[in-house]
Amino acid sequence: MGVIKGVDCKPPNWGDPMNLKAYSWCINHGVTIAALACAPGYKNRHWDVEVTVNGKTVISPKSYGPNELWDKVFELYKFYYKKYNKDEG
């Protein structure tokens, strides 16, 4: 049996303090963002982004590749952080 290799994604940028702050705030306030594989198996190369806010779930109209997925996810976390965080405007 051989080794199964999946697709390597560009990793999330956890070194950006705003990414971590927005992510933490969103998770603590019920805003969740998930990457959904567009195809089964280890060779999937595109993902849809699912956003759940206030119990309502929306799936992105566009799929994202391995080099843009996490940039889009954190762009959305920052968007919702800025939209709903009234303490820091």
C-alpha cells in the first residue's frame, strides 16, 4: 500500500495579530467559517467557504483554490469582526 498525498494549501497567516484577534472574537461570538471540499478524496483542489452568523448559513458562490482559501477565510473573519464588534468600532 502506497502513501496517499493530499493537496498542500498555503497555510493560514497566524502571525498577523489582526487575523488572530478577528478569529478569536468571531469564534467567541458564534461566527463560524468553514472550508468545504468541492470534491471527495485527497486530490480535491477547490473549496467552498461556509459562513454561519446568528444561526444563518451561507455558502460562497465561488470556490477557492489552495493558494487563496485561507486568505479568503481570514478576510471574512476580519469583515465580521469589524461589522459586529461594537466595542472597538
